[in-house]
Amino acid sequence: MGTLTSTWNRVFAVLGRISMYRLVLVALAVLALVALGLSFFGLVGPTPLELIVSLVVLSLVSSGVDAAARRVLRLPWRIESSLITAHILLFVLRPTLELAGIAGLAIAAAAAALSKYVIAWRGRHILNPAAVGATVLTFLSLAVPALGSSAWWVGTPAMAAPVILLGLAVLWRTEKIRVVAVFLVTAVAVAIVRTSSQYQAAGLDVELDAILWPILWSSPFLFLGAFMLSEPLTLPPRRWQQFTVAGVVGVLAGWPIDLGSVTLGQERALIVGNLVAFAFAARSALGLVLERRAQITPTVRELTFRAKRPLRFVPGQYLELEVPHRRPDARGTRREFSIASAPEELPVVRVAFKDAPAAGAKPQSSFKRALAEVTPGDPLAVTGVWGDFVLPKRTTAPLLLVAAGIGVTPFVSQLRHAQLAGEERDVVLVYVASDASELAYRDMLEETRVPVVVFTRDQPEGMASHWLWARGVRLDADGLLRVVPDIASRHAYISGPAGLIADLAPALEKARSLTTDAFSGY
């Protein structure tokens, strides 16, 4: 059992070091190779040559149109995004060797690429590009059938296992397993009801098993959920909103509404879901201008920005910062940073990150090197604000906050907000750092008057009266229970490395609820 756990931990660690875009592209490329192998045995619809030619056409057109649009708009080109769209379209559309069909593939790829810039709001595309491309081709095929249309041939039993395995890797990386689970349960349940009603209307009595398994293994639901619905850029920021979107798409995919020549199923269901997501929160790319840098501890650097437009966020949420640079490593040009400032401090926005590598650590990432070259006055783009690591709206709920190192940043935002908004909360903060000099935002935390228990090797000098150094107490589950004996009455929040969360789990499980915010650095 321990060996299996260790193996999974190593797999997850590797996945965490790969950028989301690159992981999705690799997963789709592997899926394409699997499909190619199966095509030699006739286990999927397309032939090997149809798959190869179609993928080449889709990739060339998608990449070419994307690159041209980026050049006109003077934006950095992400070839991974172009190739992801091409691969998704390969599985959604009907691969072919006919000239008219190849023209249809090219039209779909071009429409998908252009939709990122035409159907956009303040720099962010609203609709899933592949869904747009497939929908455009479907409508054009009503007038010119030879162009082809969406086929969703990926929904075959032979492809089910590869889609599940590769899809799980993507969903784990994007943290959308529960969202897609809601979609799958909804879509399958609705499809079962629809199919059963059709059999009953025909006077046929069919067992549930005979309906369930074909729907699950021979429908496009698995691929639609894992590789299309899960796209973070077209989902709303809060989890309950994402569940709502997943439910809407599931209902429409499971029981497509007939609009005459077409239905609101599959890619059109996803487009409707994207519009619902946009209605929830008209998020947009936001420009920030770097104002200053500050070394707030020997290893932690703070960046202070000024927002060009109003930034809406809830304390505890994080933003995704893009720093375009040449030759990015496997993790790409975007990283997530918890917001350390409070909404009341806008337009000032602060983030902090660990800047100095530990002894023997791997070389800095290309993103960190590029971020180090950004100077005051330089503009950067925030691609969005996300996260559910937020405190309860009920201010009377007793709270335990556990922070390790730079994991204190969301708590700084939350406690600073409570201070500025005049909220009174029953809060205990447990702050873990390697030594006293690494206690980031100490002055701000002391001003909030929140009781703080400090775990450091050395005793911090000049501690405020409401701070306590946990001298001689080992930081484990038993140690946490010693310093916070009333943990069972508190809602626990922990922000830190996954290893620390695992060590403290026996104690944290005694809390009334537990919310985690694990991180692995960047």
C-alpha cells in the first residue's frame, strides 16, 4: 500500500511541474496515437491515413490563423493552444480524405482560431474555440453537406479507457474532477431518462443495463467533459457556479433540444454553458502595472501593482499572471499567485512569492527568471481571478488558519480585509516558517490583533502580546492539538505544501470543516 501511495505521489509531483497547456496537449497527442493504433484494426471509424491527413490540416490551419491574429494584435503566440484546438477538432469532426471534407476541416479550424479574438470580452475568449469551429461547420454543412459536420467518433468503446485515464490526468491538474463528475452524472442520468422514454413510447421494455453501458461507453460525454468543459478560461471563478454550468451542459448534452435541422447537443450544449458562465461573471483580462518590488524576508519577494481597471475579487482568491518570454519551460508563461492585498486597498494589488532557491534546489524556472526582469512601469496581464479558498460569510464562525511560509498570503488578504471592513471574527492563526526572519507580513498581521501561534526554529524578537512562540512543540497533529485545544469548535483552513497538510490531517479532521489550499511552488 505504501509503495502504491509513493508511486501516485511521484506521478502527481511530475504532473504538477508541467504547465496545464502542455499537459493537455500531451494527453491529446497520446490519445491521437492510441486512435491511430486502433484504426489499423478497424476499432475506430477513421482510417490511419484519414487521421494523419486531417490532423495535419487542422494543425496547420489552426496554428497559421492563430499566429497571424496574434501578430496583428501584437500578442505572444502560444502554439500549444493552437495544437490543442486542432487535436480536439480531430476527435469531434469527421476525418476524411475528400477535398470538400478537408476544406470543411480547414474552415472549422480557422473559425475556432478566430473565435478567440472575435468572440471575446476585454481580451478573454468567451466560448470554447473547438466548440465554435464544430458549430460553424455544422451550420455550413446544412447548405453544403460535402463539407462534413461534427461526428464525435471519439465516443466508441475502444476509446473509453484511454479517454478516462488521460482525462483524469488533465482533470487532476486543472482541479476539475468534481465539476466534470457533476456533468457526467447529469448527462448520463438525463440520457437514460430520454432513452427509456423513447423505448416506452415504442412499446419496448428494456433493462437499465442495456441502456446505461452504451450511453456511458459509446457517447462523447467522457471526452466532452474531460477535454472541453474543463477548460478553465471558459468556466466561472467560483465552484458553485462551475457546478451549475456543468449541470446545464449535462442536461443539454443528455437530452438535446431539437431546433429543426440541428440540436442543442454536445458542442452546442457546451456553448450554452459557456454563455451561462459568462453571465455569472464577465471576467476579463486585466492589465497591471508594476509599481515596486520589496524583499520582505530573506527569501520572499513582494510585487506591488496598480490595476488599470477595477479588479473584483474575494479575499483568499488567486490571480493568474502572464509573463511572456522566449523559450518557456514545460510549465509555460502563466503562474497563479494568491492575492495578499485586501479589496479595500484597490487599485493597489500585492502578491508575494518565494524568490531564493533552497540549497541544492533545481535551477529557477523560466517564468521566475522572466519575472525577475520585469521592472517598475512594465505592464503585465492577469488572465483571471479564481478560487474558493474564502472564509465563511457568517462572521461569528470560529476559525483556525494554518499557514506555512508563503502560504500566509491569502490569510493576509482575509485578515486585512476584516480589519479594514470592521469585521469581528474569532480567529487563531498558526504560522509556520523556517526561522523568525521568514515571517512574511508580520507587521500587518500584528496590526490585525489576531492571536498567532508561531512555529519557528528561533524565537521571534519583540513579539506582540497576542503572539505565542510554540517553543519545544513538535509541528505534527499532536502538536497542533496542544496549541489549539478547541480545534473541534473551529472551521479549519490550511495553506501550505501537501506534505504539511498530510502531517496535520489527523488533527485537522477534528475541525468542524476543513478547506485546503495546497501549493508546490513555481
